[in-house]
Amino acid sequence: MTTVQIYDAKQNKVMTVEKVEKSDADWKKLLPEEQYEITTKKGTESPGTCTFGNVHESGIFQCVRCGTDLFRSSTKFESGTGWPSYYEPISPFNVVQQPDMSLGMVRTEVLCARCDSHLGHVFDDGPPPTGKRYCMNGLALKFVSKDQL
């Protein structure tokens, strides 16, 4: 059993939890096709198709595969890219960043630390206070309102 430390917003503390490890075949059985392609095969949804632009209430965006807390709604901003964008993750414990050399360019891929779900990429053209733009696939996330936490 592999463990990982993540920040749990509901309990407001860092916790040690089991890493979620499933085969591609298992994820394919558990997820709708589009979510599987994005989270497991590192795909990208079409820009402008995510409905999170309409979410204006307080809450947390979680990993669709394992439920790990990823971004607070207060860090979401309109980037004009067509994808949900955030200026920082809920905790550096909850995301992993790694080089991505696909598409003939160097980018920084963002993964869920608990289940290795592909979330999107981070860029250095975001707003203050971080200057970062975590450009995420909406299908890799689910929103949980503050009242549901």
C-alpha cells in the first residue's frame, strides 16, 4: 500500500491517505469516455465546453476520480482561454507538476497527487498574487459547494 499526504479542506489539515491506484482498464470501466480520455490518457476537452464559468458560489473543485480537494472557488478567474483557470491549488501537497514535452513544446503538466489524474497545465501568465494560471480540464474536476463540505 502506497500512501501520500494531502490537505483535506473539510478537516483543515494535512492527512496521510492511501494512493488510489487503478489500471487503465479499471478507470475505463468507472469513468464516462470523455473523462477517461482526459484524466487517464492526458486528453483535453474543447475550449468553452466547461460549465464552471457559471459557478460563482463558495466551494472547492475536487478531482473527479478520487475526490481530492484541488482548488478553492475563490482562486478561480476568467482567463479568456475557454478552460477553468485558478491562480493556485488548495495545497502544494494535492497536485504534482511534471514536464510535458508533447505537442512539440515544453509545458508543465498538473496531476492529482492522490490518483495521478491528468488535470491540465500550469503557465506563468496568471494574475497576482501568484502569477500562475492553472489551466484545468473541467471534466477532470467536480465542484462541491461550501454547504456540501
